[in-house]
Amino acid sequence: MSIQGTNKTIVIIGGGPAGLTAAYRLLAHDGYKVIVLEECDQVGGIAKTLNYKGNLMDLGGHRFFTKVKEVQDFWDNIMPLQGTPSVDDMMLGIDKPLNPGGPNADDDYRVMLLRTRVSRILYSRFFFDYPVSLSAKTLRGMGLANTFKVGVGYVKAMLFPRKENSLEDFYINRFGKPLYSMFFENYTEKVWGLHPSQLGADWGSQRVKGLSIVAIIKDMLQKTLHINQRKVETSLIEQFIYPKLGPGQLWECVAQDIETMGGTVSLNTKVVGINLTTDKKVDSVEVINAHGERETIACDSVFSSMPLKDLVAAMHGAEVPAPVAEVASGLPYRDFITAGLLVKKLNFVNKTKIKTVDNRIPDTWIYIQEPDVKVGRMQIFNNWSPYLIKDYKGTMWIGMEYFCNEGDDLWNMSEDAFKQLAASELAKIGAIDNVDEIIDSTVHKVKKAYPAYFGTYKQLDVLRDYLDTIPNLYCIGRNGQHRYNNMDHSMLTAMRAVDAVLDNKASRDEIWNVNTEQEYHETKSN
């Protein structure tokens, strides 16, 4: 039963997917004054879309796919699926299932496109399917000797499974050591800056979601038998929807709707204080507003998607126990840099069965498993949406993605030096012949992009238990829970938090438990 007419002020910290979802859902009910506080000059968090001279950049790549009907309905309501073909599909004569009466992909603004997922691994300058398949092409690429080693390694892992104390143990138990060494070890270390043996197994259970050799074989059978994709492991999904102008477009539309519904979205507003009463309730937050002035905003409840480390450090008025403060201050994060490179073409030739414009490779992104370069992933924005590129027919817009720590050599590199690094590595992996082929480039940095699973992460329950004693504080989203969630799971934490407010629930279990149950990944919610 929803509580209405309360006239309560809800402050939401963070204008990313979780924060904006919470604001939108709250405003669907009467009696709430909702204020969203976003530190940056643009909403969307890491799911924002950047515009560089008319070329749009999706940070990290965001496939819109979910098994949760609530989330799917939310997306459909904000941005309906296309009713006409997109420009690239028209050029190629490709037929896709369209939405009868849906928006025009070319002319309308709020349009979701149906896209084909193609992701591959570049290893030893050879393209392998991602997730790894057991196709003849994969076996040829590995060679007879490696294929034999992979088979023996997998059997050994099945007969003598490891106790899963680390991410390395997790991967080896599902793929065997040889396949792990080829396709997971180097890339994982690039992403996190630590060897998988030093990372918690939790990351695998949340991100790989049951993927294994057994799951790969199961997927092959399901394709043969034409079984519905919603029963397939998330990592194996082959189609997804995508906003015409990138993920940030959807969140910009949500922010517009929030203000139309009577809410407030304050950009360039940094939260610097969480004021607690002596009985440990949040009664206000302190911000540095867009004018550089310090301001106090009174509130009845707070939804926080800010990093837990920063949240606890900002608390005043009630003493935070030392063990809680120590866990919070020790939580690690991984930062992220994308270099956008504009080129006329890539050397990589499309050898797949997928039709593409000018025979370009069809990948949305490529995992770079090569140890002789620092780049971790390469995005091809043309394949996410043809509307992301100013000159779709004449240029290709590439994202070179690097994982780092704030303050390290990569992070501190000058913009010009970083552009040179990205260009040289694009040439080194064979995508272009030389750096002179770069038409234009840009660099964008993201702090605390990925909550990491080492440091004091294993003591996170100490922090959670304390935060749950603050009756009007709700922790949501990726950084708000220090969990490497997909976008739909971040949104779902917000939805569950709104449910808790509307139904006056004291327990936070439903919020924290999103994306923790294995069954959640295996089945579609009703």
C-alpha cells in the first residue's frame, strides 16, 4: 500500500541510472518533493553520452538488456522501440522485428534501436568469439596443441575443483587453467590492476553470471532448438536495445520528465556533508552548488548513489564507529579513461556472416587480450548506433578504453601524450597502418568507475550493518552499494528503495540483495 500526501522532501545523491530511476518512481506518487543532486554538468553517471564535435561517445558501452520486467517497462515507457528501420539497416536491406506504430528511427528523437551484439576477443592478433565459443574457428585459432591442453585442463578442473577463494579459482573451476590463462588472466589484470589471484570471487559470480564451458554448450543447443533468449545466460545474449543517441540520451529524457513531474535536478552540485542527528537520522545534506556557494538542504530521507567511501567521510553530527570508518576508507575503486579516435577506416576485415556497411567489422566492442599494449577494450561506436557518428558513411569512431588508478602514470599523462598512446596502440594491434590516419581525437577520464573487490571489500558487511541503522538513508546503485552491477541491477536497487519508502519498510535486505542470488540470473522475473 503506497503512502501518499506525505509532503516529504527526498534528496537523491547522484544523477545516474539509480538516482534518476528513484526520482522518477517517487514522483509517480503524490506528496513527495524530490531533489536530485548531480556533481557533474550532465546526468547519466558513467552511462552518460559525451558529444565531441558531433561524434557521440558511450563510456564503457551500455547494452540495454534485462530479465526484469519492471526495468524493461521503464525503458519502454521513456523511449519506445523503433517502428521503422535505422539508416544502416536500410543501407544493407536488413529486416528486424519492428514495433508496429513505433517511432521513426530517422526522424523521431525518443527512439530505441534493436541492435545485434557482436563482441570478440583479440588474442595473438586473432579474433575469438566472446564469450568464448567452441566453434571450429575458435579451435583453429587456438591450434591443435592448445585445444588439447584446454580439454585436459577443463577435465582436471572438473575432477579437482578449487576452493573459490579468489577470482582466479572461480575462472579455473569453470574453464580450466589453460583457457583461463588465454582469455581471462591478462585482461582481468588490466581491468583491476591486480592479478585475479588477488581478487575476490564475488566479481565473477556477479558479472560472469554462470558462464562456463557447460553454459556455452547449453547456449549452442538452445540456438539450434530456437529457444527464447531470455532463458540464456546474460553474457550470451545476442540482441539488445539501445537509445538512438547513446545511453545518456535516455537519462537526459528521464531528467526532463522528472522536472516536468515537479522534481528538481541540480547539476554541478557536489555533496560535501551528510548531517546526522544524535539519534542517527539524516536531517540535511550540505552541498557546494553550481555558483560555488555552500548550501544546506533539509530532507526527510536520502537516497545515495555516491561512493560509500565518500558517503561515510561526509557524515557529521553522530560519531561513525572506527571499524566502520576504516572499512569505508579502505574500499578500492578502479578509474577509467577513454580515448575517442576518428578514422576513415580500419584494416580489420569483416570475415563474419553479418552484413556490414563497406564490410566493416561488426563488433560493438573488442576485448584486447594482447599483453604488449595497455588498452583493455576497443569500442566501435558505428556499430552501437549509426546516429552516434557525424559522418557515418565516411568515418569510423573508435573508443580506446584504459583502466587505471587516479594518480598513476596513465591518469597523470597529458592529454596529448594520451592521444599519442591510444593512436600508437591502435596501429600496434593492426587496426590502422600508422598514427597519421587519425583524423581527430579526444580523451575523457572517469573517477571511481568500477568498485573493486579487494582491500576492505571483504569487510563490507560491517559497513552495511552500520548504514542500515540509519533509518532514512537508502544506498542504491553501483557505487552506492560498492557492487559492480549492470545498469538494470542498479535501477532495480532504486526501485526496491522506493518500495521501502512507500511501504514504510525498515529492512534494507531487498535493496542489498539485488544481483546476489544466482537464481536471479538464471530466470526471468515475473
